[in-house]
Amino acid sequence: MMDRISILPEDILHNIMSRLDHEEAVRTAVLSKSWRQTFSTFPYLVLNENHDAFIHSKQTNFFYNFVDNSLLRFLNQGLTLKKLVLWVDSTNHEKDLQLLYSRIDYWIQLAKDCAVEVLHITLYNDNYNRGYYTTVPEPEDDYAKRYHVPSSLLDARSLVKLILNGYILLDQAFLNHPITFSSLKVLSLCDVHITDMFIFRNLLTTCPLIEYITLDSVRGIDPVVSIQDLSKLKEVRIITGEIKMAEIEINAPSLQNFYYCGPYYTEFKMDKCVNLNELSLTDLNIISNQWFLQHHLFPCIRTLELKKVNMPARINMSLPQLKVLKLDNCYYGLREEAYINIDAPKLYMFTYISSQFNKEKIDFLNSSSQLEIRAELSFHWILDYRMVREFFQQFEGRNVSATLSFFNVQRIVSASLS
């Protein structure tokens, strides 16, 4: 039987391979000689130092040489490199970090010479433990040991997506050298350290096309995060970790999705984000946060998710475009009772998840006739049938599905569920 896929143009085959898991894409090389040739020019390189092929190799510096040869092959053949993913464990190179870092510099230069579009660098270090919600400062000597992103990266005009994770440092080069990320649309910084609080702000001013921003446990960032004048911005994700952010100001009418996770009080200034569609808040204390209570500032919100949020005991939600609402293990300070009034005429999905089961009175003042309610309740130690009955009675006449989980229940409070 004729192999009709193999005779497709190479760019189409590359497109097919790009949709496969990397391991599956590698295995296509053994299908035939033509597939092996296609894989040799496949412009997506995913190189993980902890892969079995590198771990069990007896050759000295086998990983270094493999990355060198892979990138030089693209450069020598004049091929464009669409994506380079590097996963390196610096713990394996503690005796000579400078050799490792100089090679990463070299790989970045080669990738830039191949007009790389997506650059993803993850640098592990077992001696640096990522600590959420801790106040233990990172030792100063660890700053010096981190990998310093080279200034040579700053004029990578071909970059569309930049992801930096782990034991990485952004230093004064991001202030002292011109940055020309004129094509950058996605910026993700996770667990990196910034030596100057103005570096992030300076970085954004050079990215006029930026659409997606992720900040996850970024040390050294300005406690007042200001995102301004980005007309293409669609999504912002902020996970503070142990970092305290005093204020987040976003002036982006184009913003559609905003995700925030952080336990400390933060003031939000987002009244210009009038087209926000999806809002997700986790671990936030909003008892005194008037920003959240001013629903009229977000007339376009369609999806609202609140997870482990400390909320006022009485909430009035009035969101005319809201379609999906999720309350996941929210609580109300020391109060056991709460009143939630929901005025959302287009609401068709409400999900309630709780492992502590407060006495919540939820009243749908206005909602879709097709509203579906999903409840996931977990019980620990005590099972109170009366409370369960009262909870579900308030949804009488509506489409309700429920999942009940029991963990080491030793006491049961009886009552009829009818």
C-alpha cells in the first residue's frame, strides 16, 4: 500500500510532527529513510539533560556535544529554528557552573543565528527550593551562582515566545543595553530573580506586540507592578509565591483574561480593563478589597472563578454577561454563615466545591432557565445530614448534580433528606 503521508511536502509533515508529543515525533525517524530526513530538518528541538539517553551515556560531555551538533546542523544548513527547549540540571554541574553557563550562552547565540522563534530555558537546581508563601530570603551567594541571561539575547528580533524558568538571573544588562524584542508576543518568567525592580518595566516597553504575560514567583520585581500601553495584551497570569506585591495596575482595554494567586493583600487598579472576559482569583483576601466588589467595572466578565478566597459574609454579585461561576473552598473569616446573592441572567453553569461546608445561603436572583448546578462536597470527621439537606433545598427545582466524598467520618448527625 502506498504511503501517502510520506509524499506530502516537508512543511506539511513538519506541521503534523509539531502536533505530536516530542517522544512521538522522535520515533517517526525510524519509519523510513524519507521520515528520517524529514526529522533531521524538523525545526523543533526539545533537549532535556535528564533524558535517559544522556543519563546513561558513558561519553564525557555527551549532552553538551549533542546540543552543539544539533544547533550547528541547523545553522550550517541555513535552516530556521522555530522552537528550542532546554532543560538543564545545574546541580549536575556544581563543580564547573561557568562551563555550563558559557555553553548555554553559546547555544542561545546559535539559536538566535537560526532566527529562533520560541526559546524556553528551564534550569533546575536541587539546592534551591522553591518556597511558596515563605519569608526565608534567598542567600546572596545564590544570586551570583544563578545563570545570568546574556546581553546577546536582547536583540533577538525573531523571538515570538520567551520562557525562562528556575535558577536564572536578569541583571543590569536589561537596563544598560537596548532591547529589541519587536516580535515578542509571549513572556513567561518563573522562579527567576531580577536584580533591579525596574527591569520588568523596562522589558515591557520594548514589547509592543506582547499578548500573554506570566509572572510566577519572580524575586526582586517591583512591588508595584505596572503594565501599561500594551494594545495587544490578552492575558496576564500572576502567582506571587512568597513575594509581596503592594499594587497591580493594568491599563489594557484589550485584556481578556486575568489570573491571580497570592495570599497577601494587594491593591488592584484595573478599571481600564473593560473587556475582561475571564477572572480567576486564588488564595486572595478580599474582605476589604473594594475593587472586587465593584462589579460594574467589569461588564464583560463571562467566567469567574474564586478558589480559597476569604470573602465578606454577604456578597451581591451583579454580572450581566456572566455564564460560568465557580466557588472552590472559599471561606468567610471566622463566620460560619454567608449570604451570596447572584444576579446573572446569562448564568448557565454554577460549580460549588467545599471541604469544610459552611452554612451558605446562595440565592440566584436572576439566571438562565438552563442553569446547571454542580456540587462537590467533602466531609471529614463529621457528617451532618441536616446541613446537607438544607444546602440542597435552596436549589429546589433546578438541575443539580452532586458528588459527596467521605474521609474518616466518625460522627453522624441524622436528619431526613426528604
